[in-house]
Amino acid sequence: GAGVSQTPSNKVTEKGKYVELRCDPISGHTALYWYRQSLGQGPEFLIYFQGTGAADDSGLPNDRFFAVRPEGSVSTLKIQRTERGDSAVYLCASSLTPGGDEQYFGPGTRLTVT
Amino acid sequence: GQQLNQSPQSMFIQEGEDVSMNCTSSSIFNTWLWYKQDPGEGPVLLIALYKAGELTSNGRLTAQFGTTRKDSFLNISASIPSDVGIYFCAGQYQGGKLIFGQGTELSVKP
């Protein structure tokens, strides 16, 4: 399909380990967003990219979280020294224009830290 | 993090009934969006609103951008079983991040 894709769909890791979550945006979309969704809550913003650069990373909870988008397409969210509180669904979205209003979401990666 | 105040939190209705839900914020927004999320999936965009007072329809769905720019409403007419899911409002001030409500869980009894 032509939608946003995310891999893996599920990730179980042990506390203290490093994880990488991948997002493939809709082809041609210049802006890419990462959100985190805890059970029973709405998504919470983490970071967004215009092209290769992070335009707003104000939602990253601490320096264990980092994201890159080296070629302006695929993005990777990296979490170091995972903690049980990092368990959540990590959602990626993309929009056609930089900072565009209509964001289209992928299915998410469910991260479980044991 | 900041979230919008969305109500009701849940609704259990009979098939064929109309549904209303709303979202309020202490801050103004330039854009309001409504999404639906099914279990295990990402949110799906239903309606986008760009101007205060705007009323927009998408099939049986109608949404309005409040005139104060601090609220929005979503109505679903003649509900059907596939309307079941969680509905989220989201506000955006200036491009970039969306601020989401806590969601309204809709259940429809056939």
C-alpha cells in the first residue's frame, strides 16, 4: 500500500537495552512526526522533521530518546537504556508539506520493556 | 504533556442514533482535526477544519471549528456498528505538532 509503514509492529526488550524503531512515510511527504501513545490516552508528540532536520524535538522526554532522518525519507527513533516506563505504542505520521496540517499515521510499533 | 479536554469519555448507543462529542482547549488553535482509531491500528483522519466557524461534512460525519478557536465538535448521524472505535480530536497552532484529546470510546449496539 501507499500508507505510512512502521517496523517492527511489536518489540519486546529487556530493561536497559537499546532499541530502534523504523518509519517509512508516504512517498513524497516532506514532514515526518513521531508520537507516543500510552494505554487509554491520546498520542503525545515527540519530534518532527522537515526534510532531514528536526524542526521541533520539544516532546522528547529525555536524552535517552533520539531520532534521525538522514535522507529525508525513512526515520529511525532510537531509545537507549530502555526503562519500563518507555512501554507504549510509538506512532509515526507524515504530511505532504512541511508542518502540514493533515497528518497520516502508520499502524504503530508496540514497545514492551520487561 | 498537554492534552485537550474531550468529552464524553465513552458512549454506548443504539444503532441508528446520532452521536455528538466535543473538545475544548485553554489555548487557541488554527486547525482542528478529528481522527478515529481502531484497536491495534493507527489513527485515521476523518475531517480537517481550518477556519473559525467552519462546518465540514464527510458522509455521516459533521464537524465544526468553534468560533472562539478553542473548541470543536463532531457529530455522527445514524450510527452503524462499524462506527465503533475511539475518536480523537487534535489541535494545531502553527504547523508541526498536534495536541490530542484523551479520546471518546464509542460502542454501538445493533
